[in-house]
Amino acid sequence: MTTTAWAATARHKAAALAAALASALACAPALADIPAAERQALIDLYDNTDGANWTKKANWNGAAGTECTWQGVACSGAPGSEHVTALTLNAANLNGSLPASLSNLRELTSLNLFQNGLLTGSIAPIGALTQLVTVSLGQSGLSGPIPPLTDLAQLEDFEVRGAKLTGSTPDLGGLTKLKSFNVSGNQLDGQIGPLAGATALESFTVQNNQLTGPIPDLTGLASLKTFWVNNNKLTGITALAGLAHLDSFIASSNQLSGPIPPLTGLAQLRDFRVDYNQLTGPIPDLTGLARLEDLYLRDNQLTGQIPASLSTLATLRFLHVQNNQLVGSPPMPPNDTMSAVPCPNPLRNSQDAAVNAAWDGIVTGTKPWADGCTGSWDVTPMTSDGAGNPVPNGTLGTITPGTVQILPQGGSAQFTITAAPGYHLVTPVEGNCPGSYSGNVFTAGPLTANCTVNPHFAQDASPDDGVCGPDNGQVLSAPPARLCSAGTPSAVTGSGPWGWSCAGTHSGATAQCSAQKAGTGWTVNAVVNGLGGTATPASQSVANNARATVTAVPEPSYMLIGATGCGAAVSGNTVTTAPVTADCTVTLDFAVGQSTTTAYVSVVPTAPRVSDDVAVRVAVEAGDTPVTSGTVTVSGGGASCNTTLDGTGHGQCSLRFATAGTHQLTAAYPGDVAQRFLPSSAVRSVTVASVQPVPTLTEWGVALLAALLGLLGLRMRHVA
């Protein structure tokens, strides 16, 4: 072969090889360059969970750049900056725990490891995956608490059902995009976290755990459709009114107590189950539940009657209310009800045969339907006058409650009976109910038949007031003997003065009576409790019913702060007793007071005249602190005024002097017992000038003025 031919052949082979290589590269999958930390997280997951035995492991652990081709891994992003955004390894036989490095998948939006029964350990790493939209880790062996989810602002669906999680459910209040939350069938034993604020939440299912505490507030969850919390240990139910889209509420088999909340505004409610709890009170009004199909209230402690609004539930299929304390006759059941279990309850047949026939047609169990119930009885309250004639309740007295009470066989009810003014209850309480009366309460029961409670109220006799006898108010040398002119006398008390009473009859008033002993005088002693001053006089005698006066003399820096005994009243340093009717002792209390200083700030004008308005401004301080309450009296020269101290310790008032001269003006602060401020005063001399007399004309002056005016007039005529 020539050189030229060989070169041509070589060029042809090279071109063919280049074309084949280009074709191979074009057909090869594109490589993605994800961050090294994300690749390592995937490798750690593979290693931690026995990836070699996965059922979905194609391409795993390939060369760098192939990660997005690994089975179950999805990526997105611009070329050269791709990130793992989805990890789908459900039912892939993962065996082990989630690595901590899983939190490095920062752009992950979907995590589906559902149905890996050998997957164990904590789910803590997902708390850092802030871009997650969906999480599915259920039917696994994952355990431990649910991490805080507050940073997962994009989260819409969270599912870890059928695992081994413990603790409480997290606060979901800030997750405004969350639609579904399902952690049913775990071992959660804490409380349900707050839900308020999860405004997009449609489904919340936590049944089959061991959760405790109350059902949280559901106010504002306008999108909520499904709420399942059955088979837990919850103790409190919450308000439901206004959840306009609620379709199914199931809280069966808990420890819920209290009444069933109102069901108003639940127009979409289809399934309502609160059976097997400890709920009390009546069944709420069922009006407006146009779509309700299933109503399960059995095995609680509900009382009262089945509401008449039951008849309006056109779509009702199942009604289970057995094992409560419901009484009376049920209303007509809805036409399309497939199954109803009203008994056992203390229910009874209706007086309407059609109603009984309708219940017989739908009841599950014993028929006729009422044979499975224990029956109930009516207690009818009424009132009568003293002769037994019926009168309206409240006319002569009241019985409360005033309406028919329906009670189970052997049950009892309490009625409060109160006579109107001028009437009294005739006992024993009339009627044919068995029972007992105590205080003003009649307890009817145990009941075995319909009966009445019929208290009779009779008019009281006219009241007669007690009247003191002639010895009342007298001064006697011997104990009184003429005690009462009317009424029943009491025993005489005392040895002089004496006291007694005359009790009225038929609710008449009681008169209080007394007499004095002739020649009786009383001794009033005055003592000081502790230090700080003296009491003068220390002892004095006073006539019966007279008052005694004691003067307190405080030592320097002390002040009188109170007096007790003998009905004492304090005014300044003077203590006055109440009228004395026996020997007694007045006890004075002194305490160290804080010195005060009263000073004049200004007197305007400084040189007033008689009858001028003089503005006097004063200030009072305790140390360096202004005294901000109290009254200062300014007086002198026959004038005075009072001023109240303000928040700066100052006060101002005005006065007028009636006479001229130099007057001593005294500003007196009386002190403050409550604040332990001592009295103080200040004196200032004020010179008051006389009012200058207005010059007046004497008789000669008037005559001279008249002459001058006459001359002036003549001159003016002459000039004219």
C-alpha cells in the first residue's frame, strides 16, 4: 500500500472512531454535580441502613456526578449547581438508623421512607431540612420524640404512622402551609401541641397513642376537615362551633370530661364520635347538622332528654347513645336511620304509638325498643295555699326548679322551697313523692313512679313587736322587775347597769332595754403602751354615760399614733372615750416620728394693706423629701386660710387682714400619723398698712368752690 493510500485509510478510521465516540457520549446519561456534603449524606444513608440489601439500589455508590441517577434520588437545579430534592425509598428494606448527615440535604422537598420496618432510631435530622414539603416515614421502627418543626415553613404533609415515636406532638401553630399531620399508631405519651395558626390544616390524626391532657384550641382552623384523636388518654374537649368544613371528629375511647360543646355552625359534619368517655350534661342541640351520618355518644355519663332536633337529621344512619343516663321519651327518629341503639338508658316509651313503631323499626337489639331501657319517672312541682288550693309558683312562695324533672328509676332530685314574705311553709311538705326535707331543700326520691312535690304556704299571723317595760331607761337601786309591756322578756344581764330584751311574736321586732344603777360612777384609767409619752390624767372618775378626756403628751421626736379601749377616738393629742358604762382603760400608743420643716415660700404682696388679698405660699419637707399630702393652716391677725399640699410639697391659699399693724402669721402643719410625720410650723411677721382715706370737701370748701364757679360764669358772659 502506498503512503498516500495508507494515510487515507488512517484518516477514515480516525473519523469513524470519533463519530462512534460522539454517538456514545450523546447516548450516555448526563452527569450532575451535587455538593460533596449531599453525596456524603447519601453514602452515609446507604452505609447506615445496609444498602447492599436494599431492594431499590440501582446505580448507588456510583462515581461522583452520578448521584442523580441512583434509584430513588431526584435532583433539580441549573447545570453545575444541582441539589438532591427528593428521596423515595419506600418499601426498600432499609435496615438501620438515619445518619445525622441527612440534615445536609438542605434542598430536599420530599422524603419518602415509608414501610421500612427495620428502619430504627431518631427522626431528629429532618428538623433541619427547611425545604421539606412532604415527609412519609410511617410503618417503621423509628423511635424517640418528634423534633421541632417550626423551621419547616414549606411543610404540607407529615406522616410517621405506625412507628414507635414517644413524647408530645410539636407546636404546629406557625406552619401555615401544613395540610396533613398523621402520627397515629405510635407510643406518644405527652400532650398535643398547639395548633392555633395552622390555618391550612385539613387533616389531623393522632389516634392510637397514649396522649394526655386536653384537646388544644381549634379556633381559626377554618380548613379543618378530619380530626381523629381516638384511643388516647385525653381529658378535656374543646370548642368546635364555627369549624365550617369539619367532616369527621372522632375522639372515642379517651377520658374526656365535661359537657359536649355546642355543635352550631358545623354544616359539613358527617361523622361525630365521642363514645367511651366520661362526658356529662345533655346532648347539645343538633339543629343545622344537615350532613350528619354517624352519631356515637355511647358509654358516657350524659343526662337529660334526647333533643327534639334529632328528628331533623335527614341523613343520619347510625345512632349509638346506650349506657348513659338519658331520660324521658325520645323524639321521632329520622326516616333513613339504619341502626340505632338507645338502650340501656332510663328511657321510656313515647305516648305516640307512631314514634314507638319508628324506633322499633331501626333499633338494634331487643324489641319493642323500650324493653331494653329501665324507664324514667316525672316529678311535677306545684304550689298551694294553706288550704291546699293550687296557686301559681311564686305567688305565696317558690319551688325551684319549677318545671317537671324526669328522673331514672330509683333516682332523686332536689327542690329549693322558699316562702314569700308574710307566709311560711306548712310542714311536712305535701305531695306524693317519697323524700325528706332539710333546711329549705326537699329531696324527692328514690323514685319508682310519677309523683308531685306540692308545698303549701300559709299566711303568717300579724307580727307583734316587743315593747320595753316601765323600768327601761330608769335609774334604779335594785335590779329591774317591770321588764316588758309586750313580748317575751329575756334574762336580765349585768349588775348595774342592767340589760334585757323583749322578743316580739310572729316575727315581730325585738326591743332592747336597759336601766342604770343609782349612784354609779366609773373609773377610766389611762396607760401608755411602751415608750414615747405620757397620758394625763392617769386615772379619772366619770358619771355613768359620760365621756372622759385624756391628753397625750408625746416626748421629743415621738407622736401619738392611736388609742384603744373605752371606745377611744383620737383628735390630735386629745383622746375622747365613748359614753362610759363600766370601768375601762384607755391605752395610748406612741411611735418615733420623722421631723418635718414648714417654711414660707412667699407672701404677696409683701406689704399689704387692710382688705388686700394676700397670697401665702408655704412648703413642707421631711428631711430633703417634700411632704406631698396633708393640710397647712395659715393664721394670724384675725385672718386664716387652709391649703392642701401638692405633689411638690407646696401649697397656697389667700387671706385678708381686717386691721392694720404688724401681725404674726403662723403656718401650722399638723403632722401625719399614717406616714409618721411630726407636726411643724413657721412664723412670719407681716406689716399691714391702713387704707389711705379719700380726701373730702368741708362745708367751707364747698362754699368757696361755689363762689369760684360763679365768678367764672360772670367772666365768661362778660367776654361774650
